[in-house]
Amino acid sequence: MDIHKLKDKVRYIAGICGDFVVLHKRYFLAGCIFICMACVLFLGTGKSASQEKSVEGVYKNYKENKNEELNKLINDYYKAYASGDTDALKKVADPVSDQEVSYIQFYSQYIESFNDVKIFTKEGLSEGSYLCSVRVDLKYKDIKTPAPGLDFFYVETKDDKLFINNIYGSFNQTNNIYEMDTEISDLIAIFIRQQDKLDKEAEVTDEYEAAIEKDADLKTFMSETLQAAIVQWNSDYQVQVAAAAEEAAKAEEEAKAKAEEEAKAAEEAAKAAEEEANSFTAKTNAKANVRAQADKNSDRLGSVQKGTEITVYGEEGDFYKFDYNGTKAYITKDAVTVSNGDAAEETQEEEEETPAATQSFNKGDKITIKSTTNIRSKMDTSSSKVDVAYKGDTVEVIMSYAEGWTKVKFKKKEGFIRTDLLSK
């Protein structure tokens, strides 16, 4: 035997062994342990998931595949690509990123057709999968001579139907948009180093070099026009991505601001409704300034004359919050006398500092207020007000005292009302 041929054969066999170890480096030690255990126990196991995958096919002969379904799949892909129909392309190849969609739509404007498609395959990692090298003539618009090329596809079977796993297409392998399975990536790495694949690559490269030497227009297009166009597309795409991200961020910010504004408006509306429900009528006992805030040093909005009837919405310190020409404003409490029932109550309180207990109530009794009544913090008419109950409001009795006062609960607050002002 020729010594050189023998050396080549040894190198070839060593390459196969090396590729096998590289491909299965993660499982090599575990495989050795498994074999030892099987030898000791003399047990056979069922066909495992790892046995369902095989790398043997990558070392088999590289041959043209004329399978009708496979040929239709690849030709449908090229037809959709040439027309820029990315919706149709997604039906035969998956996944297709937004970036690749943009690239195909840009690139297809230069393509007239893909011709003379020949598919050369080897078996993929799992049953029904193919490592495909596709020799194709790419005819550009307004260029007479087609450009020979060699594409790669990884085709798999899903639901008894072939499809192009586009994760392993040239675009994703260049741009790393989707994460690739390491087993398949390792298999592809072995595939592209096989001599028959390298021979086909060299053959197509020679054809391409001959084509561009033959046609100056093709040479100029490939080396200058197309390259400049790709650079411009990439720049434009990055600008579009940045603009879209900025627009999305702006929309998110506007939506957040709108939500906060709506929440604030709802809170203010709820507060206004509560104030309206608890409002009462009062009358000024002297001319008084109207302030923007519950502070005597705040902006003066105007003044009200003595005897002016006002609607009070709440208290803040020494001020009442009231309606002033359609605006919420503030007036000092000293200038306001609470009208009707409350005034009557104050008169009674002045006349009878220590009221007699005319009646008593049991804990839990619910009493409906007959007229405006102050709820005090202590059993004393001069003590501060906890709240004001109006005609129709209901208080719950906590305890009646011999001193002539009854402790009640009103709107989650507790305070004292003169017992003689209550009636069942």
C-alpha cells in the first residue's frame, strides 16, 4: 500500500474519532461508567433518548437528495425569499426574527430568482432531520450572469412534516439572535469539515469566480454595490430599532403618567364626594377674609360679609374649608357660626353646663340624630369637637353616663353627646 495513502487513511479515521469525542465530550465519562455497569450487571436497557440521536450520518456519503417534499420545501423558501414575502417564508422556516425579516425585505429588491436548485444532504442528529447544502444560481435584477452559491439549511420533521429550523440558518449563525442547541451546533461543526463538503464548496467557489470574471457588472455589483447597500441597510435598521425603543419608552411613560393622573383624579373625586356627603351649612358672624390655604398668611382670595350663608366641607386646624364662588377656600372658624340644630345645641349647653340625665341607653343601641349635634372629645361643652352629626345620621351607643353624657361611635370615631339631645 502507498505510504501516503496509508497516512491519509489514518488521519481520516483519527479525525472521525476526534470529532466523536468533541461532540460527546459532555457525556463521554458518563458513557464509560454506564458501559462498565452494564458489563457487571449483564442487564439490557430499553432504547434511550441519547441512542435515538446519531452522528453517524455526518460521515456518510454526501449526495444529491431528490426527495419531493424536501425539494418543494427548499424551493418554496427561495420563492418566498425572492419576492420578499416573509409571511409565506415563515410557513416553511421557523423562527424568523424581526431583524431577518427586515434584511430579507431589503435584499429581495435586488433578486430576480433562485435557479438550478440542487440539494445535497447528510443525515441530521435525529431521525427525519437533514444537513442540507444547497447549490443554487442567484439571478440578480439587471445582471445578466447568475451568481453560483452554496447555502446551508438544517431541516427537521415535526408532526410528520418537514420544516427548516431557521435557528441554524446563516443569518442567525452570524447574528446570534436565537440560542442554538449545542449538540446540533457541534454536529454542524463536524459537517462543514467533511472532505466531500469542502470539495463541493471549492467547486462552487470556482464557479462563482468564473462568473464574476466573465461579467464585469456582476463583479461590480457583488464587490461594491451590494456591500454598500448592506452597510446602509444595517445603519438604517439600527436607527429604526433605536427609534422604536424610544417610542415604546415614551408610550410607556405616557401610559404611566396617564394612569397616575387618573388615579389622582379618582382619589380627588372620592375625597370630594366624601366632603360633599359630610358637608353642612353655616353662617358668618363677622366679615372675614377668604384664604387659599388653611393659613392666615396664605393668599387672600377675597372676603365674605357678616351673615353670609356658606357650605362647609371640612375642618383643617382653626379653619373651615368651604365653597367660595365654586372654589374650595378657607375661612377662620371664629368667623363662622354653625346653623340650625348645632346652634340650638350650643345655646342649650350654655344654659345648662351640667345637664341632668333624663334617659339612658344600652351599649349597641343605634340612635338616629334628629338635628345637627356636636360630638365632643370629653364630657364638657367647651371641649374640642370630634365630629358633627347631622339630621338623619346614625350613632352607636358605647355607654351612657350618670353625668348626662353618652359615649357614641360615629364614622369610626368615638366621642360624647349630651344624653338629653338623643332620643330613640
